[in-house]
Amino acid sequence: MANTFLKTTLGAMAFGASATLAMADTISLGAPIPLTGYFAADGETMEQAINLAVGEINAEGGLLGKHIEVVTFDIGDLTPDKLAAAAANLIERGGVSALINGYGGMGPDIPAFCPYGIPYIHNDAVAGVIDLAERMRCNAIFNASDIDLNYGKTQFDMMMTTGHNFETKRLAIVHGDFEWDINNAKSMADAAEAAGWEVVYVQEVPYDTVEWTGIQSQIREAQPSLIHLEALEPAVATTFLSQYKENPAGDALLNVGYIGATTGLDDVIAQGRAEGLLSFTLNAHQDNEAGNAFVERWETAYGFEPSVSLAAAVYDMVYMWAAAVEQVGDASDYNAVADAIRTMKYEGLVGTFDFNERNFINNGSDTQPAQLFQVQNGERVRLVVGDQKVGEITQPAWIN
């Protein structure tokens, strides 16, 4: 689908609000999200999460007595031209009061959105984006999670928390060529070496890789006990997994990181073709009363369960922004709303949104606890939440 400028008034949604309740005055919320390209599956989750939260708020009387209107723009593969077009359409033409997406913090969004000074809440930023935002003095831009340089370390630490008996301390890494993938891989390698492990194989691959025979042969020769695959394209993980199962590297466990917690692998998991696969996210709802109630609301709205990753986090972002606007009393007072977001410590479904001095959130049990999953019997099962082990690793049937 070509770049599209869509205005969707959520009063007609089946969340209890109707078009007849739309108020004369509105507050516009911009949603620059990837609806086509590599990240389209996640983009659909982002759109659904924003719509669910806004629909609920509108059904309860709106924000400051005003109806929230969502203005969506497809940012595709997050290229500079599409982010610039998003800024022109959403901010200049659409007059939105804030921008929210599940992830856009890959670089081009900063120069596109920063000059306008409106609150922009995104997720999953690379470290260089935080540096760029600081250099440009973008005080209204918030990465509502941790950064890539900490993801790999967190994943490795959680692997150790499982207490799994790795026969050797040998790690193999395959990663994509985005800065996100590179930084994640480096972070994991550094953490492993600091723990006395040997990194026996590292390979960077382009996102269109579908033939893994040579790479997997080299992995088997390296004899790792843990394999980490980091790429944001679901096809990379699914093709790697399908070919790996035919000739695995002994009893090595396979972790596909963040992508394994997204909707992109749902079909593969449901079909029983991902048993034993490990995955990780900072953006999952907690397994508690509030998290379970969110799942029920999502299922009522859409007829299926929410994505483990992103769904609750993006939903939280909308409510956090709304709470900041309520606190300030004016959605157009961008500086005050940004200050409220920065200082409020909002309690959400994925944890506490407690921004540090660099406008991102350090993951941890007292903020946003990371979650490590393994596919068992066709479902993602929590193994570690924060620093707490809550499940046991099982050996997949394809391990000899």
C-alpha cells in the first residue's frame, strides 16, 4: 500500500462509543506506524493498540471533555523520506498534539519530528538515536523502553537466570545488518564473554537471506550450546528455524530475541513448528490481574489474543500521554505535557514508565521487567520475568 494519510474517528468503534457522541472539539493524536514492509505485522498491532486505548478513553467522555481523533500515517520501512512525509501530513496538515508508535526510533524520525516540539513517544530505540536526540535538544521525544545496547546483555543474563545446564559455554550469533541488530549482538557477546563464555561464531546477514545451509554448517562446526539470532524481519527467523530443525547443532538452544515475541511468528508457533524456540521482550503485559483484564478487552475488541510484545506497551503509551494531558489541562501546551511525561512515573501494564535523564527507561524489576519466553506445546511460556525465574526450559523434540 502506498503512503496513505488516514483519519479515523474512533467513535464508531465497538468499544461503546458511537459517532453520535463525537464532540464539536477534538484532540488529534498522530500514529506514524509501519503498515507495509518488513515491520507491517508489528504496525498492525500498534494500530490496534492505539485504537483500543483511544476508543476506551472516548467511551469514558474523552480527554479534557474532547474527543480524541487518531490520524494514521504509514511509515513503511522507516526510511527518511517516509518519516519526513509523516511529519508533513500528521503535524503540519493534521495538527496532531502528539505522536505515538511502537517503534520508530531508528534515526530518521528524530530530525523529522524534533523541530516541531510536540511530544513523540516511541519504543525500541538504538543508542545512536538517543545521542542524536540529545544533540538536537529534542526534549519532547521519549523512548518508552530501554535501548538496544542493553537488550543483548539482558537476554544473556536471563538465560543464566533460568539455571539451564549448558554443557559448554559457547555462543554463536547471527544478526541482521540494521544498527539495532548489530548493537544487540554486540551487547550479548560482551555479556557472554564477561561471564566466561566463548563467542565461537558471529555472522552478519542481509534481511533477504532465505538460504541458511552454509551458515548453519559453520554453526554446527563451532559447536555452540546457545545460538542467538537477532533480526527484526519474521522471515529471517522462520526460514532459519525451518532449515535448522532439519540438522540442528547438537543440543544447542536457539533464541530469536525480540522478533519471537511478535505476531510475525504466531502462525509458525500455532502450527507446532517452533517448539523450544526462545524469545524475549521488554514490552509484554504482566501476568497479573491487570494484564489478564487487558487480554480480555483485546479479545472482545478483535477476536484474538494481543501480541505478547508491543500491544500492551503501545496501549500504555496512549494512556500515559492522556494522563499527562489531564495533568496539564491543555494538550497543546507541548512543553508542559512533555515535562509531565518525564516526571510522572506512569504505572502501566508492562511496568513503570520511569524516564531517566536521557528520556529512555532502564529496564529492571522496579521499572519494566524484561520477559524471557520459550515455545512449549504451541504457546509462549514465561521462563524469567525481570530477575525472577518463573518457568523451566524444556528441550525441543528436534534436539537429538
